[in-house]
Amino acid sequence: MLWSIIKIVVFLALVVMVTFGASYLLDLDGGVRIVMAGVELNLTPLKAVMALAILILGLWLLMKLAALLIAVLKFINGDETAISRYFDRNRQEKGYRALSEGMMALASGEGDVAMARAAKAERYLRKPALTNLVTAQAAEMQGNRTKAEEVYKRLLKDDRTRFVGVRGILRQKLADGDTETALKLAQTAFGLKPAHPEIQDTLLRLQTGKEDWSGARETLGAKLKHGNIPRDVHKRRDAVLALSEARDIAVEGKTVEAREASIEANRLSPHLIPAAVMAARSYIAQGAPRYAARVIRKAWDQQPHPDLAAAFAAIAPDETPQQRLKRFGKLITARPDHRESKLVEAELNLAAEDFPAARRALGDQVEKDPDARVLTIMAAIERGEGAPDRVVKGWLARALAAPRGPQWICNNCQHIHGDWAPACENCGAFDTLEWKSPPLNDVISPTGIEMLPLIMGDMDGVSAQDVVRVVDAEIVPETPDAPVTPDEVTPAEK
């Protein structure tokens, strides 16, 4: 409102000033006399001012016409002028409009439309860095991989678009399964943009697939440096790579280097079970059982595992079952409520022929989590306590049909592995194996009925191997040769 009033006041002031000036000029005496080429003009002061204004306007128009003429001549000559800039702006407007339409068509899944719009945009813009990418993606969408590869190769010639070209060809090689070429392209792309998360992950996956553990550790370090991975995850995965490198060194027969590498892997991640097992066995081979026990206890506190128990047993292989049960006491009491602790204690009591203690150690696992290993231990307990063969076979029959228990399972694809590996053998995902129960029950367990590794000696002539042989034998229903009395029926059969 205030601004409108100000504008009105200014306009009125200008009108007043013009009126006052005109009146003043009309009241003036005299005038302007112009003589030119025999022509004489006498102008009053007001007419003289008006003539001066018309003269100035004419000169301005003349100068503009002269500038327009010069611009036309320059345009014809090919020089940059306002006219050329006008046409350039018009061309750019059409080109960017076509490019945006091509990108929209690409997002809508219309590959042919996207290619046509990209070609039109290239004609107007002449910027292949923008249009070639749309063309390549549209060609891939149409299934024309030859055209896409051709465009990606054109992008390689420009420093500004080289990374895009390398990445495009890399994706094609990965789709073709050409991991050799893909690895070289990934290394090239990583050299161009070492902070790119997708390239880092792709290179790491390819390097682990080729078992290039040292190169994978460098790539993992780059991920940490550029903030693409948390420090704790980096530490664990670096330990996984160090462990893999140690295993390869051990296969080559370089025992000393393998020991050092396994101990380094355990230092990086003390809770990584395979690293702890390998480091412990390295210490055992060096004659350092105290260090081996320390490594196992630290990992056991985090997650009890059968492999840790087996490595702990290997510290003193010649001890008696009673001595072993006593030595395992500290390990078991560290996690007394854990399932693995209960099973190990039950196995140790079986080895010591203390079958009631084995039953007590097993606790409620038969009702709570009756997998093959639990039911096999129950069969051994019943056999040790002198139960009839039909009772033992009943437990073993249940064990064959029971879930197989925890195993190494890939969190990415749920593939089950017999042994731990740094990468999933099915989907190739790195560091995704976890010790847990499988989602399906029809799998073979590496730690099923054979998971009595700590049972030593005979149980009145009946060893754990006898129980395993019963499992391996074909189980058929028994024919009722004689009636079963109530005294022969066990609580398990009820």
C-alpha cells in the first residue's frame, strides 16, 4: 500500500515538473534560428527542446541500426554475436528438453524412445558426455549390448567420462561372468575413483573370489579411509582376510609364516572362531599351551563353539577323561547356560562313564532343542546305563529325523556350508557366514551324530564308535518277538 502511494506521488511530481517546464518555455522570449543550405528555421524555445529530443532519439536509432547491420555481417561470417547467441540458446533449450524427455523415457522403461530423444539431444547440444550415457543405458534396456559397449568405449576417450565408460563395461563383464576382465576393469575404476563405494565393493568381491587376500586387505583399508565402512566391521573383515591368507600359507607348507598370520588374525578379531582355532593350534604346535588356552577362553566367552572345544581338548590329548572334565571346568562355567557348554559337559561325563551326570548336564535340551546331536548323546547315555537296544535305536531313529543343529550358514542366501569360509561358495558374499541353526531340516550336518569328539575310552566295552555304527546301520522296525513288560518301558518310550 505504501509503495503504491509513493509511486503515485512520484508520477504526479513528474507531471507537475513537465507542465511547469513547458509553461516556462512558453513564457520565454526569443527563440532558436537555424540557417542551412538557404533554408531558415525559427523555433520557439519549446519547439527547440522538442527538436533536440527528436534529434537525440534519431541518433540512438541510427546507432542501433548500425549495430544490427554489423551483427548480421558477423553472423554471416561465423563470428559469435547476439544473433548467434540467440540461436544457440534456442538450440540448447530444445536439446535439454529432448535430454530430459530421454531420461524420463529411460526411467519409464521405454528404451527406444530414450535412444531417439538422446540422439535428438546430441544433435542440438553436441555434448556426448551427457547424451552417450542415456544412449548406452537405453541400449542395455533394449538388449542391444553391442551398441551399449560401443557407446561406453566412446566414453573412455574423454577424461571426464572415462570412469563412467569403465564402470559400464565392468557391469557388462560381470553379467557375462568374465571375472578376469572384470577384475582388471574394477582395478582401473578404483584407480580413477578410489572413494567410490560400489567400485570398492565390486573390487573386494572379485579379489576375494580370486583369493587375492593381500589386495583385498588394501581395498578394505581404502573403504575405511574414505568412511565407507565402520571401524569395528573393518577390523573383523580384515581379520577374516588375514585368516584366509594364513590358511593359504599353511597349504603351501610354510608353517612358521602360517602361525604368525593366524596369530595376527586372532589379534585383529579375538572373537572370530576360525581365527581363534587356528591361532590356538599354532600355539599348541609351538609348545605354548597356556597361550592356546587363553585364546580359546576369550573366544568361548563370546560364542561357545564345537571347534573351540576340540582345539581345547587338543592342548592335552593324552589326559584321562576325569582330568579332561576337570580342565574343561573353567571353560564350561564361563558360559554355563549356553547350549554348547551343556553338550560338551554331557560328552565329557559320557567319556568319564558318569551317565547320570551326563543326563543332568544335558538338562532340558531334549525337550527344548532336540537336534541330532542332543538325541545322539541321549542314545549314548541310555546305552551306557544299560537300556535295551530298542530304546537306544529309538533315540537314534529320532536323531536321524531331527534337525541337524547349528551350522555355518550364509546370512545373504542361507546356503549351508560344511566348513567356515571367508566368502559364501553359493552367492560369493564376503564375511556373511554365521554359526546358527538352518531354516530347513533336510540338511546334512558336519556336527551331527559324529559330534562326540571328546568321548575317550570305552564304556564297559561300549564306545562312542559303537553308537555311531548303530546310526549308520539301517534302522528297521523290530518284530515283536516277545511282549514288552511295563518294567522294560522307559520314560523316553512313554
